[in-house]
Amino acid sequence: MKRRVVVTGLGAVTPIGNTVEEFWSGIKEGKVGIGEITKFDTTEYKIKIAAEVKDFQAKDRMDFKAARRMEPFSQYAVAAAKEAFEDAGLDMSKEDPFRVGVCVSSGIGSLQIIEKEYKKLLEKGPNRVNPLLVPLMISNMAAGNVSIQFGMKGKCINVVTACATGTHSIGEAFRTIQYGDADVMVAGGAEASITPIGVAGFTSLTALNTTD
């Protein structure tokens, strides 16, 4: 028997608001999240605009020490998951942690840390590369960090399907509950790919808007 599945809580970190309330107000007000890129110097770039997350302070949304061991995409995921967790009124002390899972995904993981550590590799050699490069970089660390932060020990997966990643993850979580593999799933997507190589790559692909 397929089980009925319901959404019980929401969380959001977006270019038009860093909580669900701010995000929804932004939608109703017709707020535009697109603006000039501030993350890096775009002087030599054809593309000057993007939808950046603004005024996000990880230390205000999660444990400071844990946040320092996360790249932005994972920080966004944990902050949004925490809001959804609280919105749902989920109490892990009353749940079987092995029946609570995560499908919070990222299409590309952290380009920032790759850029930073590759520069270090070229300038200072391989022995100076951050030992946490891989766990900071890989796209399944959004799901991993959410799982660790909230004590979820069930299914923990990352779906990578480009621009469909977040939506696909919600569908995968839905089916996980529907078919009885978990009772609760935290689901969604997180991305932070407004970086020099990210914008350059999508520009070369002619996938970005060149107007201002």
C-alpha cells in the first residue's frame, strides 16, 4: 500500500528573502532578487548580473563552529532545513532517527573551495591544499550536514540533475515516504554557484542573460 505524504514545514534562503516569511512577502511585493554581482569582480565578464543571496549570516542560523566547516551551499541548506524543522514541530526525541531521512541536494556543490584550493595548489604546491577540500566540495554535503545537525540517521541522499535537482529531490523524498522507506524526509535543494568559474562556464554556454 502506498502511503499518503504531506508537507508539514517549510524553509527558505533565497535572493528575495532568507526566511519563508520574507520570501513570500517578496513574491507578493514583486521584489526582484537580481542585481549586480558582488561576489567577485566582473570587469572582464560579459555577464554582470545574478540573483545572489543577500545579508545571510550563517552564525545567526546555526552553530558557529559547524558553520565554519561548511561552504555556502551547505549553510543555506542547514538554515532552510532548521526553519522547516521548526515549522513542522518535529521533535527528534519522539522519532526513530533511523526512520527520518534527508534528500537535500546540490547540482554542483562548492565551486568556491575548488577555485580557492586550486589556486593554492598552483602557488604553494599539493601539500598546502586544505585537508577538508573534498568534504567541503562534494555536493552531497548539504544532505550530510543537515543529517548531522539534526540527528537524522535514515536515508541520506543527494540527487544531481542540473536545474531540476531541488524539484527532483522533493519527488524522491515523496516516494521514499510513499513506499515506506522512511516516515519523515527533509527535502529540497541548495546552490551557491555565483563564482568566477561558474559564471564564466555558463556564459560560454550562452545560458545567461547578457543585458543589464
